[in-house]
Amino acid sequence: MKKLARGVISLALAPFLFAIVAMSTAMAATPLVDTAWLEKRLGNDEVVLIDLRNKIDGGSYETYLEGHIPSAVHSDYLKDGWRVGRDDVVGLLPEAAQFEALARKLGVSGDSHVVLVPAGVGATDFGSSARAYWTFKVFGHDKVSILDGGYAGWKAAYPGRVETGAPVAPAPGDFTAVFQPQGYVTTEQVRQIVDAGNGTTLLDGRTREQFLGDAKHPKAATGGRIPGAELLFQEHAFDVSANRLKSVAELETVYADLDPDLPIVSYCNTGHWAATNWFVLSEVLGHDDVKLYDGSMVEWTADGDNPLLVGESNMDKVRNFLKGILG
């Protein structure tokens, strides 16, 4: 009789257990979420929307006030401490306490699903959300996603679901930042990679002109690239006509020449463009070992003892010659 009663209770509870599992699955964090996914979850207290619009995309807090996704809070990617300067080097990872304070102010708690909202106007703009995503991961928060297509994609899909004016400030969250070294690399570690000469792919996400040393970031001491680096301009991952990342199949083609068995260090000028290459390789394509060098060329060139290469190597000349012949 007791066994029967337990069986009846189990059957009665089954729909509720299924609903709980389904809800948990529905809230599972994926690297990219689309506007339909978000629309179904507006008003969910566990979802924290962070609108990152800033000078890079022509946005600001004023732009946010003119229109934003309902419940989204604004945080200027360039001004609010997502990246910090130390010893005249810009674009560095903040200290754990600094980032913890920022995240809590934005209402992020340990169980929050953070959805980062770029402007949705270009590849460099996407880099803001990719870098912020990486920062959350480095400090131990895995429930984080980027809204594919950003605010522009949302406005196009749901023009009637746009708020204006200042929102109610969110209640402070209880997020605790715990540094996770897996995706982070220091200048000293990069120097060790260069000295070793092989075993790791150094992936440069800048323009060809900067890679060759014909141009440089204003904060870099000199032009050039880290010895042994391979060039893959981060914009190649982006569909500039649709203002969103390319499809997985297209991305696999873009990154097909990289050795899948080697660890990868992604860098650029200040770790911004490099964040897109990191995001695609690590989070979308599932590469096991990808690190982001946050200081990148600005930090690398701050030490005159770090080696640099300029111009096109003989191997590059041969490779480009063959590409020209073979198309």
C-alpha cells in the first residue's frame, strides 16, 4: 500500500518536476541568444540585460534614454570600468573587486543570466559585448550571453517594445568575482610562447596595415606584430550586411586554417578586437584552449625588450603569391 501511495505521489509530482527541468533548460546560457528568445523572457527577474552602447558605436547614455529594450540597464563600455588603465597601459582587465562592484551595481547576482546588448551596428561594436562576455567568464560567471544583432536587431524585430527615459535603478546584486585563469594570459606568458617558437597559435585580430607595422594604435609605442603571429582580422567573423556574426558553417570556414590541436592566444591592440576572435573560437566553435591577451600590442610594446616583427615575412610572401595564383 505504501509503495502504491509513493507511486501515486510520484506520478502526481511528475508534471511539476518536468516543468522545473524544462524551465532550467530554457534558462541555460548559450553564447548567443536571439530576439525571440529574449522576448519570451522579458520580465524574468533572473535575466539581467546590460546595454553597452558607447562612443565606439556612436551611442551613449543619452542614446539609451531615447530608446532601449524594456528592463535593460545601461553601462558605457568605455567609461564604466569594463577595461582599466594601469602604468600607462590601457584596456586591461579590472581587478576582481572593481569588477564585482560594477556587476553588483548593475544588478547582477550569482544566479543571474546576464544578456549583453551591443548596439548591433558593426564588428567593432560587437567586440564590446565579446570583451564584456570574456570578463564575466574570467571572473567566474558562466551564465552570460550576447544578444545576436544587438539593440538594432531588437528594434527591427519588436519596434513596439522599446522603452524611453530612465529606468528604475536595479537592486544591487550579490555577484562575487572569483578569478578564473583559463582564458587569461600575461605578457610574461606570451613572451615564453614567443621564446618557445612553436606549440601555440598567436592570433592577431588587427588590420593588415597594423600587422605589417605600416600603422599602429595611438597608445602603442611602436608598430609591428608579435613574432610568430598569424593574421585574422576580426571583421572576417562578422556579417557586415546583417550586423551579426556569421553562421557556424561560415565561421568554420573563416577559421579553418588554424591548427585545431594547438592552444590559441588572441590579441590585437588593446584586447578589444581580439575578444571577437576569442568569442568565436572558444564559445561558438568550441575550441578547448583559447586565451585573450588583454594588454595586447599596447602592453607588449611598452617593454622595449619584447621582440617585434615588421613587414612581410618570406613565408608570407610565398603564401600570398600562391593565393594570388590559385585565387
